[in-house]
Amino acid sequence: MAVAFDPEQEAGVAPARELRVYEAHAARQPVKSYLRETWRRRELALELSRAKVRAEHLDTAIGQLWLVLNPLLLAGVYFVLVDIMRRGAHPPGFFAHLVAGIFAYHLLSDSMRSGVRSIVNGNQLILNARFPRALLPLASAVTAVRRFAPMAAVYVPLHVLAGRPVGPELLWVLPLLALLIVMATGATLLVAALQVYFRDIKEVLPYALRVVMFTAPVLFLPNEAAETKYAFVLDANPLGQLLTAWSDVLYRGQAPELHSLMVASAWAVAALVAGIWAFVSREHEFAARL
């Protein structure tokens, strides 16, 4: 609170009176308490996700069919292009590898593309209600996981038909999927916070995501990149070693290498830490910038 004096009082026109001016103050909340409050209000993110699923008709059979057909058609186009470049000499089961990589990429891509606009588009809710703003981009991450579920169901018969190995090594998919969700959550928080300050992020993001996909082992096998001078790209790309491990498990039927797990874990944790820090440290300014 600030104390000021009426200018008419100083001129002797009006009787003496004191004016009290109340100034808004937004304090930065400690990270620990912020995360605790976000977890306590997690139902809001789940309900926002359910509402978006219903709005996009993803809870219907036709909606889920189109959800799966879109990346499948994309995989088919890429398969033809890659097969042409290889003069028809693609490895056995390569289409299954391609589909698995595109499905994994779509989880990250869907979360970030939807979440980047979550704070700016939710300005009315932010200005009229008090809640942890991180719930808005988190709802996008939850929706991306919901969209991934039918893709995973479609991949299972494709994996079998392609003759890919089936064994206990496939259980490695679960921790790798967890790392992918952690990475998607952190990256979504980060781009949602940046979008408040730089409104062109949503325009640049699709191109950046395409670069990530084209330099990750989706259109090629990890060993093909490892045998070239561009092997470092697998470490530099956030999805590089994660999808390398993904391919080791699903395509080759073996446990991922320690190097792939360490690099993928480092990228996932770094994305989560960067996303939480960027969001929590700047959330108190969001309302003034919307």
C-alpha cells in the first residue's frame, strides 16, 4: 500500500484528506509449494483434457479411427519415399519401425503444439480464476497421452504381422514411454511460458518439431546414423537416443544400451526442470501480459 495526498488539498481548495492507493503485487511462489498445489488441483487438468477429447470427438469410434489413420497415412508416404531412395531394399519390418517412431513423435508433437497456446488462449480463465496456471499446459500433455493410447493399440498387431521379436524385452517400452511423457510435459510447460513473451513461438514450433523428427531415428535405423559422421546428431537431438532405445526394443527385440538410456534420461529430466523453472519463475507475470 502506498500513501499519497490529494493535489487539491495541497492547493488549499479542499479539506485535508489522505488518499490510500492499493497497488497489486504478485509474489513468486516457491517451487515446492507450487508443485504441491498443482498436484492437489490435478483434477482440473484431467477435466480440461476430457473436455478437449469430447470437443474433438476423440471419444468416438470414428474420432479414434481418424486419430490413428492420420499418422498411419503419414508413415505410408514416408515409407514409399524411403523405399524409393533405397531402390526397394528396405530392411524387413522397417515399416513397423517407421510407424512406432512416428507414433512416439506424435505424442511429443501433439502435446507441444496444443500446449504452446494454452496460456494465451486461456486468458479469460486466468484473469477470472485463481489456480496453478501450469494445469493448462499439463492438460495438453494429458490429452496427448490419451491420443497416444489408440495408436499403441493399433501398433500391437502391426508389430506381430511384421515379424518383430516378442519377448520380455518389450517391457522396456514402459520406462521409455515414461521418459517420453516426462520430456513432453517439460517441453510443453517451456513453450507455453515462452509463448506469453514471444507470440511467434507457435509459428516456429512446427518447423522445429519437423527438424527433430527428421534428425531422429524415425526415417532411418539408429545403426545407419551411427556408422556415419553424423552420429553426434543422435545425442544432440532430444529424441535421438530415446528413439534409438525405442527402436532397439521394438525393432531389434533387445534391451536398450546404457548410453542411450543415460542420454535420453538426461534430455527428459533437463526438459522437465527447464519447463518447471521457466513456468514457475514467470507465472506471476502472465496475467499482466495477456
